Amino acid sequence: MSSVESSKSFYGSIPVFRGFARLMDPALYAPLPADWAVGVADIVDSTRAIAARRYKAVNMAGAAVIAAVTNALEGREFPFVFGGDGAGFAVSPQEIEPVREALAATATWVREDLDLQMRVALVPVTAIRAQGLDVRIARFGPSPNLSYAMFSGGGLGWAEAAMKRGEFAIAEAPPGTQPDLSGLSCRFEEIPATRGIILSLLVMPAGSADAAAFRKVIEDIINLVERSPEAGRPVPLQGPALRWPPQGVEFESRAARGGPLLQRRTATLARTLFVYLIMRFGIRMGGFVPETYMRQVVENSDFRKYDDGLRMVLDCTPELERALTERLAAAAASGIVRYGLHRQDAAMMTCFTPSAVRSDHVHFIDGARGGYASAATALKASAA
């Protein structure tokens, strides 16, 4: 069976569910085939990078993993999740070697162009199941345009912990090796809170948590958010602001392949100016319709997910933030969850748009002042 057929036979066959409140239904999740592998990546000492206010660089590194793997697989669909300062994903056996090369190249690029150190690893599903854990996949459709993978079973978290111990590590590629990061950009401006707070939220099961009790807490949190007019998607209906030159022009220049950096900067400035003018004046170009694209940006924003724990970035009121904190604190005191929150005044978006005329472009949302990485630091501190 070819890698294309393998991907379609598993991931493509998983039904897409639409209501996020159904997230914790075990029937939505299918176990990965035994011969697949789980990929994980994260930034070493992201806390220090966040303290140095290198928020955008950290997010760019995490999104670069997904872009590099997607391009290495020639755009084939595969399950992945963006974690702010890293990413997790799963691939079929036929895809492991090109993905290994893409991860090695990405780690080199992150060190040389972003001045960050990235760990990368590929973990066989069999190694995860040998620990009594699993990796199960669901597909959530935030819009008719695309779906995002959700991970359960504890295996993704174990793979990340194993990577941090130095197991299953992939060495960096030789100096100067560049991954194919085509489509990766960060052109939109920060998105200010409209309800008072951009809240980054991370909720994980406690070590001895009862599965039913943990499910109830997650469902309570989702219901609190979805039933409240005091919280919502951090991306406004009209989309995020777009200015020129964009804040992320240097990152996009460094992500481009070929030629000296100055040449890439010049090309990126010209390309982003062209795009800015098209968007600013609503100019239709072939199959590209600016209004349609911006609507899809909003619909496709990845601001909530599940990867062995709940991750959300919300635009919410202080009152709702207190209600969420009270529910989580009670669950933590009962030994059901570990959680971390981080409050900030804005969100930010990192984009992966392989084709602007297709509807399945992906837009990763994180808090603009530390986001998921800071929420994870708070979670670790609460468990200490």
C-alpha cells in the first residue's frame, strides 16, 4: 500500500464531528495503526525565550514543524496539533523517512535562523503501547473548510516526555540545511482583547484522575465557555488587522529558501506589499477573492483543541475567567486535573497557507504575551 493510500485508509476514514462540546466522547476516537509513528517537537527552555519576549519566534518555530512535515508529504493530510512552542503529529510507516529529514532540517533552521534550540523525535506507536498507553485520533471540523486532529489516550504526552529525556531523538541536519517552509507566514497584526482578557488555558488529567471525572470537568469548562456571551473566538468576525510591512516580515524572509538573506528580505517585502494591496482594496485575482479568504481565516482559526488535555485561547471577561478558575481549582483540589492559565491583552496568529485559492489554509492562535508556553509553566508550578 502506498503512503497516500495508507493515509487515506486511516485518517481520511475518520468521520469529522462538528460540535466541540462532543470532544470527550470516546466513540469519536480511533486508535492509530500499530505501524505508525508519533512525531513530537518543542523548544528547549521556551520559558527563557518567553521571558525575553520572543513570543513570535517561539510560535513560528512550532508552526514550522507542521509546515515542514506537510510539505515533505506533498500536502497529504495527516493528524497534527499545534502546541505554541512545539507540535505533535502522526504519520504512516511509508512517510517516516521523509518526515525524519524534514524534522532534522527544521531543527537546524530553528537554531540558525530563530536562535532557538528545538528537540525533535519520532516515537513508534508500539513503544507507546508497551507503556500501557495509546494514541487515538478524532477529527474536529471548526468549519466546512477543514478539520483538525484531536489526540487522546495519553500516548502523545508520553512521547513528549520521552523526547525530553533524550529518547527517540532525531539529530539536527548539517549546518545550512533548510526545510521547505512554503506557505508559512505571520503577516497579521496582534489581535487585541475585546472582552477584557485573552486567556490561554491548559487542562490536563491529574496522575490518578478518574476518566469519568476528568471528562466531566472538561465538559463543564466547554459548556461554561460555549453558553456564555462573555467569551468567544479571539479572532474578530472581520478578521485580524493587516498592515505593511507586516510585523513578521523578518521571520517570513528567513523561512524562504534560496539566495542570501538580503535578497529574500527584498522578495518578501515585495510579495507582502502585493498581498497587502490586494487585501486592502479587495482586488480579485483569478480564483482568489479577498473577502472569501478573510472569512475563511476567521472560520479556520485553531483556538481550541485536545491533545491529551484541553487547550483553548479565549477572548473573555474577567468574570468568566474567575468562573473558569473556580471550577478548575475545585477539580484540582479533588485530584482530578492539573491546569495552567495565562492572562494577556492580545492574541496572535501564525498562518500556514499552501494555496490561497484553497479553503483549507490553517491559522494557529496563541496568546501574544506567552500563551500556551506560559500556561504550561503555570501548570508545572501548580503540580510542584
